[in-house]
Amino acid sequence: MIVPLVLIALIIGITLLYASILDIRERRVPFKTWYPMLLAGIPLTGFSYGTLFLLNAGLAYRFLVVSALFCGLFYLFAYFHLFGGADAWALIFIAALVPIFPFVPLMGVPPFQFFPFTVLTNAVILNLAAPLGIFIWNIRKGNKAPVRYMFFGFPVPGDRLGQFYGFVMEDIREDNGIVNRRFLTLRESLSKMFRGEDRLYTKDIRLHPENYRKECDLFRKAGEVWISYGVPFIVPITAGFFTALVGGDLLYTMMKVIAGA
């Protein structure tokens, strides 16, 4: 059973690395990216589950149920625009194909032995490093904004906005020749996601400048525009996958250190 799971993990790892490159470069991961992984992974997963049923049917049923719940949860997250499509599919396929740790990682297997959950928690923890880095960058550069926004974005020249990656964090308008601006609130951003409305993404400006002539003119007048750092979540998912595979569960390890275990 170990060998098929290791092979699946290797295939998924390679696919995640490729998907991360696509998402960073194009901010889009075509669904066909997952086809080779699924073609190779489904038979191997089927063999692994068959072996597990022979060894421990109760454990096999438990992993099947938890995997199904996990897949359904992240499908709903994507449906309600709480996750990007590629992010959700990555987690769904990890849950479906590698429910069990392929081998014992360096920090051991956590009590909740569901591998995809460790991937997710590791991804969330690793993703927290990005806002801290952005905040330090803004401090060093002397960028000024309400503190909470300094963790998630930075200013770029308004006349070169299309050269950067990210989402516009400001609502910029012109009234009687005066440029007024304010940061979009978290509530506004979440409301747009729930309604399925796209935020203004710099890539759209770069690819279709003719559709954003009014906005580009305002951005030039504004001088600098704050944008989110725009790192796709599939990147920390990939990092979380490899750290879970090799190291283990970061959250569980941190809790053991804090408890002095």
C-alpha cells in the first residue's frame, strides 16, 4: 500500500509545482492541468483503498467519509467564491487521492491522521509569512497606509499598474477635478466575492486596456495605487503539501512545543 501512495504523492507534487507556476505567471490554471495526475492517480488510489479494506475495513470507510466531506466542503467554498477554482480543485484532488500519509514524516503522524487536513493547516500557517513580509517591506520603504492594509498590499506607480500582479485595493474617483480615494473595506471585498463580482485585477488592465481607459486615467492622476500582493493560494498549498509530506503537521508540532511535550 505504501508504494502506490508514494507514487501518487510524487505525481501530485509535480502537478502542484506546475500549477503554481501557471497561476503565478498567468493567474489561471486550466482544468486540463489535472488530467495526467487524475489518470495516473485514480487507479493507484483505488488499489490503495482496496488494500486498506482488506487490512482494516472500518478505517477505510472512515477515510472515505472524511475525504468525501472534505471534498464537498471545498467545492462549496469555490461555489461561494471563498476559494479560487484552482485552489479548491487542488485540495479536493489531494483529499480524494492521498487521504493517508504515504510514509511517516520527520515530525511523526498527527493524531488526526488525515493527510489533506495537514496540507491545509500547513498551507494556512505558511501563508501567514507573506503578510508579515509585506508589512516589513512597507515599513522599510516608508509606505503609509492604515496598518491593516500594510500587511496585504503595497503602492505601485499608477501609470504602470498593468506591469504588476495583484488586485486594486482602493476606490479612486474624481469629483470636480479632485481625485478622491479610499481603501476598500474587508466587508466590501467579501461582499464582492459572495456576489461573484471580480475585483479589478492588474492583469485585466494589461490585457484589455481599452476596457479600462477611465480607470487608467484616474490611476495616472492618483500617482500611486495600492494593490494586494496577489500570491495565489495554490503556492502555499504546494508548500503545505511538501512540508506535510516530509516534515509533518506544523500546527500539531507547534502545539506540542508550546505544551512542552
